[in-house]
Amino acid sequence: LSYFSALGVVSSLLLLAGLCLTGLLPQISPNLDVCTPPLCTGSLLDPSPTDLIHADNTLQVLGLVMVGFGGHAVFPTLRNDMQDTRKYDRVVNVTYILCTTAYVAMAVVGYMMFGNSAQPEITVNLSAHQVTSRVIIWIVIFNPITKFALDFAPVA
């Protein structure tokens, strides 16, 4: 169980690293169906134009943020499986700090690369014809699979 969960963490980090790599390599173009230059560059070196506030998308953004922190159902199981449950509060705090940092980094990188053309699912902005983009898409597919074992631990 813990090795499979570790694969989920590694795949999440690879997703962020792959997106950054895609943004830093100028020869990798975005999906031109939803991301057309100059409004959307797909590059971190030449960021896309952005707006400070999108009031019309506030509820969608709130929903996406809430989903990212919705794994609290497994907290009791994790606490009970810990060797030293006194460290539980520290583990939860560190985990939330790391998750928040990763989410903010992903949001900033995605918004810089795709600007106002950024889609709710980052893989829509990526070109399916690039090897790097295909790897990122498979990481996105693989990542939730690694979470099932942890979610079903109380049932099993």
C-alpha cells in the first residue's frame, strides 16, 4: 500500500516537472485548437497574456481547490496506521503545506503558459502530437489509480 501511494506522490511531482519542462522547451507547441498565439504561447519563457481577476470563473476555481483537498476521508485510517500517532498533527500540517505549494506552482505555471486560454484540465491545452505531452497525459491517467488503494484501505 505505501509503495503504491509513493508512486502517486512521484507521479504528481512528475506532472509538475513535465509541465515546467514543456513550458521551457520552445519546440513544444500547445494544442492549437484551444490555444492560439499570440493570446496563448504555451511557454514559460514567453508567458501568455493574463488578467488579474476572472469573476465569472470564481465558483469553478473554488470547486477545483476543494477537490484538491478532499482526501480527508482517509485521515483516520492514516492516523491509526502510524507508529507514533503523536506526530499526526505535524504530518497533516506538513502535507497541507506541500500540497498547497504544489497546487499554487501548477496554477502559476499553467496560467503563465496558457493565460486566459487555460482550460480546467491542463491536458486539453497540451498538444497530443508531442511526446512530452503524451507522457504528461499518461501521468494524469495513472495518478488517480494510485489513490484507490489508500481510499479503499478502510473497506479492505
